[in-house]
Amino acid sequence: MTVGLPPNLPTPKAGVRLVLFDVDGTLIRTGGVGVRAFGKVFSTEFGQLDGFEKLKFAGRTDRSLVREFFGFHNIPPTPENFRRFFDRYVFWLDHLLQEARIEICAGVREFIRGLQDLPQPPLLGLLTGNIRLGAEIKLRRAGLWEVFTTGAFADDAEDRGEIAAVARERGSRLLGEPLRGDQVLVVGDTALDIRCARAINARVLAVATGGATLEELRQHHPDWAVANLTQIQPATVVQAAAEVPAA
């Protein structure tokens, strides 16, 4: 026999059901291999590198970066040119990573293991501006790709807020129920990660393991901000989301 709640008592709010991680600067650091791969394609495939230094990579989507560079040189942003770019990009990314040292950011493995060991573990996914194959190449090299069940990528949309919406929808389908914003946690290392999380009213855990300092991240009002993932327990963020209304 199932015993229900006494009448007139509110149903307890579920905690975080879906945790979405950014890749570069949050899960791993590659020493700028992705940036170098971009430069290789622009120079060898399109014969251009002027203006490359103007591109700001942190928190951006791969497609938006390519579109911006195309604009510098009046290269038509056609589907064919995007396909041409990314076909060569994944070649160079894989090639350069063979000689690079990939560093898993402090506390990442322990934090993920802590999430998996919770009594009701959340679904783990990716929310990244990388194209899917680029993210897979990087994370396979780090031994982290198989950890994640779902995700959304620059293939899905050019805007990070739209990518976040896709990631939440995919998580909802896998869990068999629509997810509220307070049931989603985004872990990222830039102001743009915080902004895209807020686009779907998600919680945000900001980590200063990328280019931004802890104080810079705090200025954008994440729910939590830490130097790295050794400084916070998974249960803290998962359970707190069940107790506090989403922003």
C-alpha cells in the first residue's frame, strides 16, 4: 500500500534533475588547441588570418566565431563555407590534440562522482559553444565523454541561450517530464555561461577555472561562485535548488 502525503500539504519540490557543464575552462583546459585549430583552418583553407586576434573565444559559440571572421574578409557565410570550415577544423583539432597536454580542471572528477553517488542522481549533460564533434574529440582525449548522457552544442543553434533551451528540452525528454528552471543547474566559467543559464531560468554554479576571475564572475550574480569544484559539494547545489525559488 502506498502512503501519500496528508491532505492540504504541498508536494515537496524536486531538486536539480539535470546538470549541464560547459567544456573549455570548466571541465578541461587544452592550452589553446581549439584556438590554434581555428587559425590553421582560416589560414590554410581560406587564405586569411588578418583580424584573427580580434576574436574573443571565451564563452562564444564556434559558429558565431566563424561567422564573425567570415565578416572580416567578406567570405560568404554559406552552409557550404561553414561545412568546409568545420570539416577541416575537426581534422586540425584532433591532430593538434595528439601532441597537447589536456588538463582536467580541479575537482571535476570528484564533483561528477559526487553527483552520481547522490540518492537521486541528476542527469548529466553538456551545454557548450563547441560543435558536437569538437566537444567529443576534446572530452574523449580527457576520458570524460562517456560521463554525459545528453547535451546541446553549436550545431543546434548559434546563440547560447537557444542552445540552453535545446539542452533542457533534451533532458526533459530523457527524464519523461518537463523541467522547470530550478531543476536545471549550469556549471560554467564565463559571464556568457551565466547569461545563457538565466535565459532558461536555470541555476548557475560559476567556477574560476577558465579566464575569468572569481570576482569578475560574482559581478554577474551566479547562485554560487567558487575558485574550483573542490570548494563545493554536489549535495549543496542539488538540494538548495529544491529549497529556494528560481530567479
